[in-house]
Amino acid sequence: MRFDVVPIEAATMGRLCKFSSDMPEKILLDPPRQGTATGVLEILAARRPCSVLHIHCGVDEIPRELNRWRIGGYRVRRVVPLGMFAGSANLEILIGLEYASLQY
């Protein structure tokens, strides 16, 4: 298992994504409220991880980001809303995605 704490940008992902392994890859993505930077989802989808957990704190970005995953060959497997910040109106949405060989 490997964890990297870096800005989530296409340039950073391009450098970090050179890591390879024979193990199935799973990705946990927790971008800022404004969504994932241009190019990041495309780089990650091209790696063909077997599953992705994408955390959203900006619900307005969900349709746009899910469409980018869909174009990359992924489909939603599960959606879980979480109130991670008690007493606030904010809601985190965890979306589990899996690679689908057929696009829908």
C-alpha cells in the first residue's frame, strides 16, 4: 500500500502514476469542494483501477465528475451520503465506482 499527500493536479498525477504493480489498484480520491482538476480523472481512469472511492463535498460537481468517469469506462456501484461535520449543513457524498468493460 502506498499513500502520497500532494496537490491533486494533472502534473502531479502524471508523476505519481508511474508506479506500477501486479496488484489490483484501488483509488481513494478526495478533491477540494470545487472538484477534481482538469485531467486528473482522465489520468486515473486510464490506469484502469478495479475500484474507485470518490468523495464529494461539493454536490454541484457530482454530475460533471461522474460523466468524466463514465467516459473513462466507469460506472457507479454505490452512493453513500455522510454527515462528517456534525452541526453543519454540509454533506459528504461517497461514490464507489467500478470499471465497466461496456459503456452505458
